[in-house]
Amino acid sequence: MPETYAVCLTLEDGTQWKGRSFRPVTSREGEVVFTTSQSGYPQSISDPSYCGQILIFAFPLVNIYGVDRENLESPRPWTTGVLTQHIRRSPLENSLQLEDWLREWDIPLVTSMDCRGLILHLRSRGTLWGRLAAKAEAPEEIPFTDHVARVSPEKIFRQGKGKRRLGILDCGMKEGIARSLLRRGCEVVRFPSNTPAESILAENLSGMILSNGPGDPSVLSGEIATVRKLLGKLPLFGICLGTQILSLACGGSTFKLPYGHRGANQPVQDVLTGQGYVTSQNHGYAIEETSLKETQLEVWFRHLGDGTVEGIRHRDFPALGVQFHPEACPGPRDADHLFDVFLDVAANWKGATQA
């Protein structure tokens, strides 16, 4: 058996959670969150929405099949740390082991921790800030960090060729979103999140995706202002953080969920048709439904667990959004058809496409 080292997670409420690591852990801090996904752990870890977070896996065994690099949601892992009850070495030949992959990026993998007890604690107390270290160390004051600026690309780049040119305001996009559009024969133009609306409109796009990403949407004043300028000039489709930005651009507000929706088994309902779906989700904030009364937005989807808003549609303009991930990765593809819904909306839009 390889040598292991003691690790302690100390939460802001003073509780301590002991584990082991395959290498010494230098101190680092993050928001401690959990996911209930039973597979797709490489996709969760490489999702930029987890930037700045210490991720706990509720499923007790991780690394069953190693790391499938070809299916990652970004080229690198974004979590600050990974916590799991048990880990095994993948038996697959030539498989990249999770520990080796995380070591490349100096991200600690902590095992032998009471993850069930820790998750129950977070469910009762809400999401907490935590510090990973070799011994108990109280976390420092929670800093303000613009994680979107960290995960967004530095320049515009293009993928694929097709008759329809779709833009993506990349706030930390999962690659599965681009893959879903490329499979549908679209050309994809990915913009840094701080791109001015005028530069986006100059690209003669058929529509615009507002991507997922990390952190509190209410602090993204630049992105909100950009979307406000795009409203009515381009068809818009928000996904996760992008939906929250769309809501804020239209005059709505958001709030922080107690412990978020993270997993591949989140039930939602289309309130217009009554159809239910099982969806993949990863967000810590939600739209305040009462704030929509003074906007032109209507509720499109609702979470069947806690009743929160999971989708919105604009009454006047071709603008819609969902809190969940229609591309899944990991998770069920129940909602994959929503990309086609948006492409149909974009194809039928007769409004202005220039500033």
C-alpha cells in the first residue's frame, strides 16, 4: 500500500473532518460543496463552475474507470480539492488515474473521510467555507474572487463550420455545450465574458448562448450590462449561470441556495406542458421568483424538490434560459432537445441583428 498523509478539513463553523492523502497537502481554502452524481467524476472535476470550490462526492467509490480525457468539460481540473469516502485504482489498461491527473495540477485528493457525515452536516448548516491542511487550521475570512474572469477565455476563438453561426458568452463553459452545437452543424464563436455587446453583434450571429460558470451572478455587472444590450437584438439562451445573468439583465434578482443543486438526478417540470425531466445540475444560486413580477420574464421550468425557478422565457423577445444542463455531462440527456428548441427560435427570429 502506498504511504498516505493526514489531512484535516476545518470548516468556518469550527468543525473538523479528518482524511488521508497520497501526498502532503499544502493549505488551501474554498467553498465546500457536494454532488450526488454516481458517475462522470472527471466531468464534474473539469467543470469550470467548480472553480474555487472543494468538491465532495456523495457516491462512496471514485476512480472506477480512471480519467477519460477525451470527454472532459475543460482541458484541466478546476476544483480546489476533491474529497471522497473511498478510492480505488482503475483496472483499465492505459487508464489515467485520478490521483495522477490531479497531481499534475497540484489539486489534493482526500480519501478515507466521512463524506456522508460531512454532507449531512452541510445539508443542515448550508454551504460553508473550509480550509484543507495537514492539521486543523481555521479558514481565513472569505475573500471576494471573480472566478469568471479566471475561467473565461482570453480571446475569441471559433469551432466548426455550418450555415448557422452561434455565439457563446463563455463565463466558464462546459465543453459539452459546444459539442452539442457542433453536432447540430453549427459554427461556434466563443467570446470572453468581458466582450462588449457591439463586438458580439458585429459577428452576424444567428443566436447567442449565455454559458454556465462559477460564483455569484449578481457581481457580474459587466456581463449583465452586455446581455441587457443584446436583449431583443439576438436570440439568447442561458444555461445555469447564463440564465441567472439573463434574469438580472431583465430586472430580476437572485439568491444563494442553502447548499445548491449539484448532481445528475435533479427533477424539474416544464410548467407550460406539465412534462417532467431528470436533469444534470451544478449551481449554488437561483432566481428569486417574486422579482420576476416586475419583468417581462415568465417561469418556464420549476424544481420538483424545492420549487425554485429552473427556467425562464421572455414574453416579448426570443430569450430563454434553464438552470440545468441540457448537454448533461455527466447526467441524463432528457433535456438535450432544448438546443433544438432554441435553434428553432433563432431560425424564426425576424428582429434586428445589428447594434
